[in-house]
Amino acid sequence: MRLDQTALKSGLLGVRRILGEDYFKILPIPLR
């Protein structure tokens, strides 16, 4: 389970870098 969370976190961070913070803010998922 923890491995999945880490993978998702890394993936979301990558998406955030590619799409930008604006698009990332739209997502209702708090990574902090």
C-alpha cells in the first residue's frame, strides 16, 4: 500500500511539473 502511495505521489508531482501549478490546484487532492 505504501508503495502505491509513493508512486502516486511521484506521478502527481511529475504531472504538476508538466501541467503547472494552476492545473494542480484544480485537483482536490492535498499532497501536503
